Amino acid sequence: MKDALATIHALRRPGLLIRAARIGAAQYSRTNHLIRLIGSTPPASSGAALFQLIELEEEIDGYRKSKRAEYSPARHVEILIAMMGEARLFREARQT
């Protein structure tokens, strides 16, 4: 299985989604965002959270590509914000 950071780095998404997520990532709060997205107690490690978020993002991106009514750009941006925030925390944990 690929490394979580490599998977995130390989993502290709519309620029507007990425720009919005980068702006929101500055305000990322692990507790608040993960509970809202995952729906339970956040995983202890950022790596585990990243893999859950990657799965969520792949699902919602599939909705976007197939133009399904269930697609929510706001939710997609929320997931991307959480992915960026968790990736930052994961990198910081690996450096220490």
C-alpha cells in the first residue's frame, strides 16, 4: 500500500477546490473537523486519520466526476482541508 503522503501528493483535483482547501487548512482543528467528517472519536495517529480521509475523498470525488446529486463541493473542501491538516501533523510527527 502506498504511503499516505505519496497518495495525497499524487491527487489531481480542480484548482478551485485546492485553493479553497489551502485557505481553510490554516484554521484546521483536528478535534472539530475529524469528528464532523468521520463521525466518531478521531484516530490517535494522523496516519490512520489520513487513510480514512483518503477513502472519504475518493468517494466524494467519484460523486463529482459522475455529476451525482449527492455531491457537495463544501463537504469536498472540508475533507481536503482535513487531509491537508492531517498531512501537516503527520509530517511534523515524523520530523520529531
